[in-house]
Amino acid sequence: MFSEPFRNRVVVRGAGELASGVINRLSLEGFEVVALEQEHPSCVRRLVCYAEALYEGEVSINGVTAKRADAVDEAKEMLPAGFVPVLIDPDAKSLSALKPSILIDGRLLKRNIDTSVGMAPLVIGLGPGFTAGENCHAAVETNRGESLGQVIYKGSPQEDTGVPAPVEGISKERVLRAPTDGTLRCRKNIGDSVRAGDRIADVAGKPVVSRIDGIVRGLARDGLHVKRGQKIGDVDPRGSKEALYKISDKAQAVADGVLKAIQHFL
């Protein structure tokens, strides 16, 4: 597909929490990274997601700055300065113009819809939906546990469990989900302390209430249209505000796996 791919250029599909951990790590390692996102991304841990550049124009996380780019040429101009361009391109139509040597699908769709090995010289898939040797060259495990971050060169990552990782023994209770379809209206902000029973948001007038005491660790953007059952936030029972601005250990482990896969092939 690409006659002369740029060896040091990486395109990442998605710029949510785990994908942003990968973007950050590869940028710090000296790769040119371009992120492709949908028009209205619905990130929960927004303080550590480069997708927020589409709303804010520019965001910085752990020493790496991403900027919104409204065209491929604009994105290319940002790369020599060390910025991560974020393009609205959910269908990855810009690949032929960007000519990356590496494509990483970090959308975490739990199924592969439209990524294939022919899209770049090296294609890496994150989590369920990818099978190394079929629709990607390597896959990286995203489920917590002993295999988190493991590179798979033949076969598939584990299926999604649907159960959030426990924090201080609390799992499903810390997650906030939309009670119905509609527009999200936030009553609290990321970093606010809450008690069980506090109203954190509304969706189409229906309340979203915290089930535990803690701190709002993540909350989707106010005004976003959400679907019933969609994760729109989470409450951290540990109450640490410092963690709000840090890339999670899970995202770091996945980023380590991606870098290991790249080193293996290159």
C-alpha cells in the first residue's frame, strides 16, 4: 500500500486513555506520532487523553503536547516540532498521505471492524478483536493480570471481561454509566470529592449518582450525547488528586508491549 513509508512515523487509531499512553511513550522514544479520532470522542479520563485536543485545541500530558490538526498537511507541519497532531479521521482515510511505517489500532472496540495487515508495513492491535497473523502482525494484551502488556505474535488477546479492575476491593460500584440515551449534563468536575448518594451528572434529566465515597477520577465531557449503559465516569475510593494527571500503570504496561513489538519487527 505504501511504496516509501516513513520508518519513524506511527499512526495511532484512537486517542483515549490506553492509546494516549502508547502515544506518549512512542513520542518520548523519538517516533513521529499522528493520532486519528472520531469527531466527538467520549473519553472518561479526559486529563490523560490526547483526544481532548479536538475540543481544547492543545493538550499536554507528561511532557508531550498534542494539537488539533484540521488537515493532513497541517499535521505534517507539526511533526518536526515534536507535536502530536490529532486528526478527525475515524475511517483512516489519511493513511495513504501520511505513509506511516507503523499503524496501531488503540480504539478498544472489542472487535475488529476495519483494520488489516495491508494498511501499513507493521500493524499492531490492542486488545480483543485482533488476531496476530490475520488482521495484525502483533497484538497486545489489555486485560489486567499477569499477561497485561504481553505481545502476541500468533493468536488473540483475552476476551473482554466487562468487569472493571477493583480499586481497594471496589469494582463495578465505582463506575458511572448513562441511565438512558441523551445529553450528558455534569454537576461535578473531575477532581471533586463526593459521597455515596451525591448526584454527579444527569442524562436526559435522569440522575447519575455515586455509589461510593471518593474522588471523581473521570467524567465525560458536558454536552456529549451518550447511550444507555455507556461508561461516562468513575469514582476513585482512594481520593488521590495526584493520580488524576498520571498515565495509569495499565496504559504504561500496554505502551511497553507496543514498544517491545516494534523493536521485535524493526
